[in-house]
Amino acid sequence: MKRFALAIFCCSLATSAFAEIKNCEELKNEIEVKIQARAVPSYTLEIITKEEAEKHDIAMVVGSCENGTKAIIYQKNGDDQPIGTQPPAGVDQPADVGQPKARS
């Protein structure tokens, strides 16, 4: 039983070493690389406080940093569709999406 408790304790110490506090600029750069890999032409990433993030749509928050005190929000520029309504990348929409159906 002592060996089991010791093993659990050692595992918890090992995992806490991986849980580091992310620097906001570093995280923003990582997110920016992923967005650019999807070839998004125009977007804005902004670092804001947690309180400001609560005022935004949850779909806009793409990251949390500095131990949860700040958030990174994403906005695609030049697009009329809200972020949550866009289809995933690489998915074709049917031609009749958004068109009223004919009554018979």
C-alpha cells in the first residue's frame, strides 16, 4: 500500500511540472501560427483581461493565459458571418443552404 501511495505521489509531482503558466505573447504567437496555417486572410488576435472576455461571445475566446487572468480573443475581419456559424474548414455546404424551401 505504501508503494502505491508513493507511486501516486510521484506521478502528481511529475504532472505538476508540466502545468506551467503560459506567457500571453507566446500563446498568441502559437495561435497565430495555427491560424496562418489555415490561410485565413484577415483576422485580429487580442489579449484582454478575463473580465473583458466575459463580455465577448464565448466563440471568440481562443486561449487563456497568465494563470487564467487574461484571455486571447479571435475575430475574422471582412466576414459577415458570426464565427460559430461558419462550417469547418474543408467542408462543402449544400447549394440550398439558407434558401427557403418551395411549398408544394
